[in-house]
Amino acid sequence: MGLRVVNLTLAALLALVLGTLLLGKSGLPYVISLQSQLNDQQAANSAARTRNQRVLAEVNDLKEGLEMVEEKARSELGMIRPDEILVQVTRPK
């Protein structure tokens, strides 16, 4: 009889510890939440890495030659060369 009580007590304590590990403050739901946050952060890091590579390529182009500067001046500022004529074509309504 005494051994049976000890076994039941140990089984209850084991169930309690297992329940706490799985469902407690730092249990399975918390780990799943952290995994989700990690996946979101990795996606954001990947997007930032791609954006940084694009900016780095643009900076290298600006350092190496004037073609990129000229392209930016034409597209963003609407600049033309002194010997060029700007012709704008509008579509009839």
C-alpha cells in the first residue's frame, strides 16, 4: 500500500512538471510564438539585405562613372544636354 501511494505521488508530480513544461510561461506556446517572431524577423532581414545590395550597387555606379549621374539628372530632374532639344508629345483627349 505504501509503495502504491509513492508511485501515484511520483506520477502526479511528473504530470505536473510535464504540464508546466508544455503549457507554462516558457512552454510550447511561448516557443511557437518566438519561432513566429524569428521567421518574421528573418523575412525583414532578407528584404533589408536586398535593399542594401541595391543601394550599394547604385553607390558603386555613382562612384565609378558619370553615366549614372547623367541618368539620374535626366530622369529625376528633367535635365537635358545643351545641344539637345526637348520634345514633349501629348495625346489628344
